[in-house]
Amino acid sequence: MGIPFTYQGKEYSIPDKYDYVKLDDEMFRKALAVCYDGEYPIVTISGAGGCGKSVIYQIIYDSFPGKCLAMASTGVAAFNIAQHGIKCSTIHSALRLSALPIYNWDQINPGVLKILDKYEYLLIDEISMVDCNLLDYILSNVRYLNGKRPKGGKLKVILFGDVLQLPPVSSVPSREYGISRQRREIQEKWRGRYGTAEIGYWFFSPVFMATKRITIELKAVYRQEDGSFKSMLEAIRFAKKDELEVVLKKINERVVDEEEHRKKYERDNMPLLFLTGRNDDVKAYNERQLECFSRDGVEKHEYSSVVAGPFTDDKFYSKYDNKDKEGRECIFKDFFPTLEDSQCLYLGQQVMCLCNDRERGFQNGTLGKIIDFRYSAEDDIYLPYVKTFDDRKPFLVPYHEFEYYAAYMEKGEIVYDRIFTVKTLACKSAYAVTFHKAQGLTLDAVYIDTRHKDSESDGGESYIPDSGIYLGLSRCRTLEGIGLNDTITQDQVRVNGYATLFFLPTRDDIVEEGKRSPDFEKRINAKNIIRMRRHPLRPSFLLDDDEED
């Protein structure tokens, strides 16, 4: 029968299994209604962490069984969705794409079309982590497919995410691409399409802008139950300068001893994650946590990674000789910074998986503990047997191969060169992760690295990305579950200037492809123009003259 609800006089219903969902919130009902209706080819469901975006994702998936292609930008996000019985995988896995930056964004891929043609809904979670050229590529194929379909059978795209969390890792080529002329040609190709925006948020996609669309922002937050804590997170999410002094005074009471904070939750078998900004800090923290295992003589096994390459004559890459210890270390530092050259794992330690393996039941970002080591005849080694922090079946973690590619222009065409491959164990120690790795997680306990310039803590200043403070705090269900190693200062609470441009009043207006409206020009040339004063979300160019300082 379904559970009925009404929006603007029209009757709808959601599946019976969602009888726990409160339908009294108007924006929640509106979000469901625009997802069900066919008026908008693209719908964006936005809002703070824990506001119910994933619940709407699940409802749409279950409302149209067999008709939804469920995807997410990261392995963690895909895993969180998959926990609810949804066959969700990363974008690259779902569309069979290689892990390469896409610069031919208007290329029609027959393989992608074949996959998309099976569905009526395309759902993407954590859209804030998707850069504009990848979304361009997806939407170009969707548009081509819809041109072949009858009017009533178009593929609808629904995007879920919060622009005020971490930005995507930009695909704008950087110095790592070797020959400067080739790198410059790709940069020019990028700027010809997206302008000078350094952070390629999804909403800069010209295909996205040229399509009829609507954005629904959910206001109510359900992850945290404490109303006071919710208000604090709201002030930090929007970097509300007039509220931060009072809010931070309260949150800074959570500067506590890390070891005591950890033991409090480990007694109840709850994982605590240390969140920081740099991979080097993550590695150092994980090594410190393993010192007690080493002292106590716990069973351990060592795992080395096998490097192949470089498969190129380019002098920039061929200088790395993986037979030389220093060269091998440079390969991991420069091209595979999140992987380990070699590592020692102990029985009982906390680990995180590094790839997606649907058959074994884990994804990139899955957390668990090593409960055994079991012999693998295929690898002739004892592999870690891992139990997650829920009731899922334990699994054996295998070796996995990662590849590194470089891209450049040759005779006007994009060329991808495979440079290195690394075969490494598909998990590593995970008492600490970066802020980026934590996006999409919901935790009972976190310990956040908030050291600043005036810090009395050891180790110097921590690196906190834009929206990093909000992301770290909002991962936790309660204020009590948060631990800080230093006070948070106001200048650590930042919102990316490009992200706030998403809130322009014209954001859902259709902009004809090839033509850039004045607002679009302002968007892509908007660096350093955001003013967090009386209007925290209004760029300075939208303020009246008498509002400027």
C-alpha cells in the first residue's frame, strides 16, 4: 500500500518499510516529490551532514526496484549506502571507468551507454567530491541516451551531497605531468571549458548548467540529537563569524587527553579515529599506536609492496629507479602517498580497507580489526582476517594492484600513459585518517588534530582544509564523543569561496551551453571575493553598495 503523503495538493507514497520516517517536514516532502515527478531531469538534494539525504536516496531506490543505478563518489559513501541493502558502488566501478582524470568530457562511451540504458534513475551520493569534468562526462552520455528515448522514459539524475563539506580533488593538471608544454595545453583545454576556477565543483559543469534542474536544501539534522550541538555545527558549517566566538568557547572544552578518550570507547568496542590533514601525520600517529603491540609480542606479519615501472622514457619519471631504496620510497611518496612501501600488521589492530571488493564484502574505507591471520596458497603468505565493527561476516584481505597514469596532449588528443603499478595489501593501519578519507563516515568517537600556529602542542601546526573543522566535528553523533588536541581558532573555520557560489540565487537557472551569463563569469572568476560579514553566503558582488565596507 505504501505510506501516503501530500505535497502541494498531490498525493504520493513511500514504501511501507520507511514507517519510521517523519513526513511532517515540508522540505523533506518537497525533496521526495521532485524526485518522484518527471518535471526536472536533474535534482540536487543538499543539506548538512545527517539531514536525511541518504534516507531519501534509499527511499527512491526502493520505490523503483530494478530501475535505479546507485553510485557514490567515494568507497566510504558507497559502503554506507550498501549497508542498507542497496547495490551501490563507486562511480568508476559502476560505469566501468578507469581511475583516470577525464578531459574528453563530451566523449560518448558505448559501454557507459549500455549500462545507463538499463535504468530510469541515476543516483549519485557525495556529489561534492565529484569534479565538474567527471559530471560533464556522465551527463553528456545521459543527454545522448535521453535523445534516443521516448519522452516518458528519460533517465533522471538525482545528486546528493553538501557543498559545504570537503571540495573535490581537482583534475586541473599540476606540475607532476612532466613536460610543461603538454601540461599547459591540458590546462588551456580545461580553462576553455570551466574558466579559471581552481576547484572544479560539480555545478561548474556546462551540461549541468544547460539542463533544467532544481536544488532542494534539507534543514533538519537527525545524526545529532542534541539541539545545542546542532546549532554549533550549523554556525561552523557556514562560518558565521558573529557566532563563532561563543560556539568555539563551548567546543574547545573538548580539549582532552587522547589516550583517555580512546580507552573510554575501546572498552565498548567502538572505533575511534584520529582526524588530521596530512598523510605524514596519519602515518606517524598509526605507528605510535602500534608500539604497544610490538612491546607485547603480539603475532605479526610483514607485507611488502611490489613496484613495476616506470613504463616510460620520460626523464621526469624514469629518474625513479624502484630497485634503489631511495627511488622506491620516492615512488610511494610522490605517486602513491596513501599506500605503504612495506608494513607490519598485528593481531588485534585496527585497519582500513583500500579498495572495493564486493565478493568479500568490503569497500575502500571499511574499518575493522584483525582477528586472525590465515594462509593463502595463492600468495604463499598469511593474510589478515578482518572483522568490522558491526555484525557483518569477517573477510580475508587480499593483495590488490593500483596503477598510476599521467595525461598529456599529443597532436590535439588526450593521451594517458601508464607510469607505475603497485601490488600491495588492500588494507593498512587505520587509527588515523585524513579529513578527506573521513567524509561520509558516522562515528561515536573522533579525536581531531587542531594544532595551530600558537599551539603549545608538539609537532607544529596541523593542516586543516576548507570545511575540515565542520567535517571532523559533524562525523560524531555527540559533542561528548569529540576530542581535540588543541583549541580551535576562528581562522581554522573556513568555507571555500567557490563552494559558497553554489548559493547564488541564480544557481538553478538554465545557462545555454557555449554562452556564459554574467553570474557564471562571476562564479568562475570568484577567487578571494567572498565576504563572511553580514551575509555569510552572499558573495561581495551581490551586496548592495551600502553594504560594502
